[in-house]
Amino acid sequence: MIYIKTDEEVEIQRQSSLLVGKTLAEVAKILRPGVSTKALDSLAEEFIRDHGAIPGFKGYGGFPGSLCISLNDEVVHGIPGEREIKDGDIVSIDCGTLMNGFYGDSAYTFGVGEISQDEADLLDRTKESLYLAIAQAVVGKRIGDVGNAVQSFVEGFGYSVVRELVGHGVGRHLHEKPEVPNYGRKGTGVKLKSGMCLAIEPMVNLGVKEVKQDRDGWTIRTADGKPSAHFEHDIVVRENRADILSTFEYIEEVIIKNSNLYG
């Protein structure tokens, strides 16, 4: 079943989504070489709880952290722990919140210190593909139009799109219908209606599209060991232009202020 949110519900959900952006900005303030992923996770959990919400990921399906922190060839679902961030790492951080009965879910990928031009381009183009996909999330379009926007753009640079992991509806549940693949054919799939809230999240690999799962049962990494990037926004489908509920504004203010730390 696909849930159509009322305007009131959308505004409640917007607060959860905005809190994710603010949380990721707080994490970005301490994201640097030598910091453990566990420290990033602890900061996020404290910040979320201090703002009247609970971490949306912690305990979800048994996941142990408040953040998914995925480094370099890890695509998604990396578990926070003792390992430390290193100069040159690509760090994808995915965060969820639950507040007033609605989830927010957003992700951003950071280049820490000196990363290669190829890696910087991968991050920039993956983020650009997210906004191209969002531009298709309007009334009358279909899910295939959203996925095709990502696929056609990034494959033009020789990148590949992960098939096994997709975006999704979001609202009172972290994962709702419909699924939102980052690939597809224009004019196919579920027809989009006003009030549908979607988490659109391109996962793009520098190399092959195939992925594998670590023995921890969570971490997904590229099959060829090449880097991957992941960006995610929550949006609500509207008539002429999708309304983005989450934000990268706070994150990117931190990046600009600490430009020496980020590639």
C-alpha cells in the first residue's frame, strides 16, 4: 500500500527530515582523520535525542548504530565502531530520525582530506544525479522516470548504479512502498501522485555495479573494491516541482567553513 500524506503530515515529517540534516552537520564538524566512527555515531545519537527524537536506525532490523557509516568501497550499511577515519577516505553517512511518529532519512558522502580527482568527480556527479532524479518526482511522472534520470546521467561518465539497493517511500515507517530504484525506463512503474513521500538515494559506483555483503551481515561493498558514493533526500511529490523535505544546507555550511578538511 502506498500512503498519501496530508499537508499536515508532510509538515510533521519535514521536521524529522530537517533534523537529519542538522545532525549530519554536527557530525561533519568533528569528521576528520583520527576520529573513530563510533565517536561520530555517539555524537549523532546524543544530538538526535537532545532534539526530542530517537535515532531511526538504532535497533532497526537489529542494526546496532544510529548512523550507517560506509568508507571508500563500502556502499551502505557500514557499522560504527573503533576504526578511525583516515586522510583520503570517502565517508558516506546515512542517518534516520523518528519524531512525532514520522521518519526522516538522508545521506551525504564526504571526501576527507586529499581525495583523487576521480573520486571528487564521483561524489559531485552522484549528488547531481540526486537532484536530476528529484526533478522527475512530480505528479504524472512514474518511478521509472526517477530512476532513469540517475542511471542515464551517471552511466554517461562510465559509472554504474547499484541494483540490489533502492530508495523507498518514507513516513510513519522507515521503509514504505513504493521502491525507488536508481535505474529504469522512462514512462514505466508506479505513477506519482501528490502527497507521496519518497526517499530518493542514488548509490553509484566508480567501477562495476555488483556488490557483496560482509560477514557482519550489514556492510555492503563494491565487488571490485572501487569507491562508491551515496546521497539521499526525502521529498514529497507535487504538481510542478517536488518539495525537498531534508536539507544539505547545514552540512555544506560546515564543509565550506572547514574546507581544509574536505576534498
